[in-house]
Amino acid sequence: MGFVKPFSKINGSIIMVILGLLASACGQSGSETGGLVDANEPVSPQPNLGEQQGVLEQNLPVPNNQQTDYFRVILYGNSHVSGLPSLIQLLINTGVPQVRVEVKNVGGGFLDESYYNDAYQARLTATPWTHAIFQGQKYSQSGTSIYPTTAAQKWLDKAKSLGITPILFPEHPQDGKLEEGEYVYQLHQGITSMQSSCLAPIPLVWERVIQLLPDVHLHAPDGNHASSLGNFLTALVFYEVITGRSADLLPYLSNIAISEQIQSIFGQVVSEVLADKPACPTF
């Protein structure tokens, strides 16, 4: 990939592994492509971050809720978040067994749809959440159209005003389009430059794993959603961002149909990328 800066190599030798696992589609079926709006246009490497609309006057600091005895996590987004709650909960229960955990996906589709819906607003205020994950910012694959980020900024602002740690979720690239991941990541960096938030480097983690293990299938057969392996990798990122604990130090989960070696490599990549690109740099 021509746009993402290479990360440092993982310590020790890594044996390239070819898994016999069948990639299974995650979440809901349908034609949703994350925040993608104009799917037939060619990818442009640089989103126009200077033309975002509706910059808010208020920019509160990001609350740090990594130290708690009860992690309560809410997810907003489309079908890309549907396979994650149970995995995130399992990882937190494994890595921080002394705490209680609740992880809930409330859906909502694009962020500009959910924010202006009273029912989705009410779900954020009805429970004392510690963390809120937001996925579904619209974007143009060509970079020629600029979609407002106002709703995303307002979600971040509202979460912070409630003492909730907001986490932006730039989704992984479509299969064979690694440059799209950098595009989406840069777009979300632009949002956090205007409204502070944690930013999960999902596209960068996926790119690194695809480079290291090209025969491991992170995508579902549709080339858009995550496979069971891809969902596990993404959940590892959220585990470390939410808890502040290294994904690399998680023990082997024998009840997950992923080999111990792959789990170990995934955890090491996640922690290495987050060390290079901290999700919550103010913590």
C-alpha cells in the first residue's frame, strides 16, 4: 500500500500461516459499505479535510474511563458493528476478570441519521455508559464529494458532556483496496482534530496483518464485511483502547476458533500499532 507508513517489525520470527478456516460473514446482510457513499468511483488518496462543515465551538477534553469496576460500552453504526459486542465483552472479561462488563450495539446506521433521531439520543443518556463507539461517518471513495462531519462531532461532544469516553471507529478497507483504509483513517483524524476523541486505528491494524499474513482471510466473502477472524482482530483493538491494557498480553482463548499462533500475532500487531498511533493521545 502506498499511503500508510510502515510500522516497525514484530519482535521475533513470525511463521507465515495459512489457515483452513472458512471466512464467515459478520452481522447483517445487505448492501451497506460502512461510510462509503459513491462505491463506483476510484479511490483518492487524500480526503479534503479542509472543507468539513459545522465545526463546533465547544471541544471538551476526552474523559478517561479505563479504570473502572464496570465497563459499559455502547456501539452506534451499521452492520460493521453487529459482530463485535460479544467479542469485546469476552476479551474484557478475559483480560480484566475482576470487573463487570456490558456491551450493547444499538445500530443507527450513518451517524448523521442516528444523531438526529430522538430514540438513539435517548439510548446514550438512559445508561451510565463508560465508552461509546461511533461508526458510520459518510465518505466519498473518490474524495471529490465532501460529506459534513457535523453529526459525528456532535455525537463526540454529547458523549464527553456525559462523562463518556467516545471512540471513533473508521472501518476497515474493502478487500483489495488497502488505500481506502488510509483514506478513511485520515478522514477520522480530521474529525478528531476538530472535536477531541479516541480514534481506533482499525484500518492500520488490518493493513499490517494483511501484509504479514496474506493468506489469512479477514474479509467475509462479500469483500466488505469482516470475517470471524476480522471481527476478532477489530475487537482486540477496542479491548486495548477501552481498557488501556495490552492486547498482546491476553491469554490464549481456547473457546475461539482461531489458532493460538494467530491470536498471538494479532495481539502483538494491535499493541504495536497502538504504540505507534495511540488511540487516546491525551491519556
